[in-house]
Amino acid sequence: MSPQAPTTALVQCLGITVIALNELCDALGAPFLKSISSTTASLLVSIQDTKRNQDQCLLLMERVQPLLLGIIRLHIEAAELPPAILKEIDKFTETLHKIYVFIEAQHDRGIIKRWFRANENSALFNDCKAGLEHAFEAFNIQIKTSVWKNVEDMRRDSETMHEKVLEIVAGISSDRAQSDTLSSLQSRQTSSDSLSMLPGEPKIFHGREAEVARIVNNLTHGPTQIVILGPGGIGKTSLARAVLHNPLVVSKYTRMFFIPCDSAPTCSELIGLVALHLGLDPGGNPTKSIIRFFSTSPPTLLVLDNFETPWENAEDRGEVEEFLALLADVTQLALIITMRGAERPAGVQWTRPFMAPLAPLTNEAALQMFTDIVDDVRDMGDVQKLLALTDNLPLAVDIIAHLAEYEGCGIVLSKWEDQKTSLLALGTDCHALTYLRT
């Protein structure tokens, strides 16, 4: 079997499972299902573009498939899942997010030098693998050595589970006697379920208090369309994530969606990606479906992260801006985009006064970030020398701090003297590492 064949088979099987998850989510409104299905859908796109470590990517994804089927089975067999199982499903959702970061990191996008990236890949891969192994144990599912010896069995399992889901959905629709059960299941979907669809709140986050306060104030006082600008590695994504988890924002917006756009270099791919994250059919007229979805929704916040990817495509820029304008016209939809540079897309009346592109951290904030990462700081002089190398760029501070945590400040300084700027190689796509760190 060629290297592409297992990927194609995996995408086909997981595609069936994602459809089943979406249908089950629509019927039950159960916590975490929407997040699991949307993240898996994004993984299906991402895994087809991997350039490195394909065996590791496939190993992770082939273990995801039986776990997804197991989660569907749990919802089918139990009228209401106990809190302990819901907690384990939440943990599995976090593991899926980590797998997405790992697979995204295998694309040809330079972030740091290979010798450091290899260490990071290894650590994140092991973390993802451990999370999956924990899920197998929690859901009482046997781990198979490799599903590729039984590709047809895997596809058959996916189709069988989909048929069972269709039976459940049909039963719910036709049997009024089940309405009380459905109501009970739907009542469990709270604002915390909405948060489970989002990347986590940054755990190490300093120096952006004024920006957070300003964006939160805008979001809580009327229609808002905000662009967070700045160079790569400045912390645009972390700022957006911090805003998403602010209590005032959580209390106002019933629904929140965070969609990384770096895998969508064209307008059609952007629209399809948004449709997938919303659980909509990307076929037909997805733009119309997306606008209808938001127009008939309660107050909703949509974050389009790394929006420069589709916008910088000169051939599609007009269509991308037209799509943005359609989103901005939806009254109950608040829109935040993050993108590199200092230019805002045209066609949208962005909230004024405009936010200036993000600046580097203050010395105090950079030091706080560094000491949050490095457990044992013995020589503050070395720390200051290291921070001076970063220009207080959050991503550079993050990388230097983790290098120091691994090897010690003195050794990193010594390597810097030997290798100078070759020690770090910040690429244009910096969000993946930032996402991994926080």
C-alpha cells in the first residue's frame, strides 16, 4: 500500500464518522460533540498536506477513529452520560486539539531550527499518544496495533455506526415518547459546552491588559468588527484567545467559534473551512448556508485566526473581502480576525478607533513570561542577556525560555555566541508554536 493510500482510506473513514457525529450532535445537543466533529474535520484537511513524520501522523489519526466510534456508541447506549465520562470526553477533546497542532507543525513552514523542532515534535507527539492511550483506557476500548491490516473492517465499522446514528435520529424525530429524554440531554448544553469548542485560555499571558480591556469593551457594547494586526510571533492569537475566555464575553455570546485559516489559501477553501467548523455541508452554496446559520443564531462571536493566508492571495482578495462583508452585515455576529501586517481588509466598517498593530512586550511583561516558563532561574544577569536577544517578541521569548528550561541559561547564551542568529529561525507561520506553548 502506497504512503498516500492509508491517508486516503483514513480520510474516507473519518469523513463518515464526522457526518455521524454532526447528525448525533444535531439530535442530542450533547456536550463536546460539536467540538470533536469540527476539530476532526480540520484534521482531515491538515493531514493531507503533511510533509514530514507521516507515519507518526497516521499513527495518531488511526487511533482517533476507534475512539470517535466509541464516543458515539456511549451516546447511543446511554440516555445520559455520567459526569466522569463527560470529563473524559472533555480530555479527549483537548487531545484532539493537540493532535491538530502536531499535524499542522509537519507542514513545510519554518518556525525554529530543526534541532529544536525535533525535540518539540517528539515531546508533543508523546503527549498526544499518551492522551489517546488514556482515552482508550477511560472508554474501555482495546488498542489495535494498526488498523491498516483491516481497512475494510474500519470502513465497515464507520458505516455501521453511521446507520445506528441515523436510526437514533429517526427515532427521536418520530417518537414523541422520547421528547423528555431529548429535553434532558439538551439541557446539559451550557455555555461551558460552547467554550469546549475553543482553544484554551493562554496560561502564560502578560502585557496585553489594555488590549484585552479595549476589545472586551467593544464586544459588550454593540456590533463589533475588530482586526488584530502585527508581525508574526507578536501574540495576536494569544490575545484573541484571552478575549474569548473573558467572563464578560462568555456571558454575552451564546456561541463562539475559533477557526484557524492558515490551511485555507483560497476563498473557496476558506468558506468550506468555516462551513465545516459550523457543522454545515460544504457542498452546494456554503456561503448562503453560513450566513443563514449566523442570521438565525443567538449572539455569536467568530474569530478567524491567521486570516492573512486567504487574504494575501491577490487573485482571491476581492472574493475574500466580499465574504467578510457578508459576515459583518449579520447583526448578531461579532467578528474578530487576526492577521500579519498593518493593513486591514477592505469592504468592512471596522470598529473605530482602529487598534494599532501589536507592539513588543514591555521589559517587565517579557520577564514575567520568561520566569513563568523557566522553573529555576539562578542568574538574573543571564536572563536579562537572553531577553535582550528577543526584542521582547512574545514568540522569541517563549522559544528562548524553553531552550533555557531544557539546557540552562548559561548554555543557551554560550550557543548564541557560537551560532548567533542561527540559533533561532522564526518563520512567517508562528501561531502553531504559540498554540502549543499555551
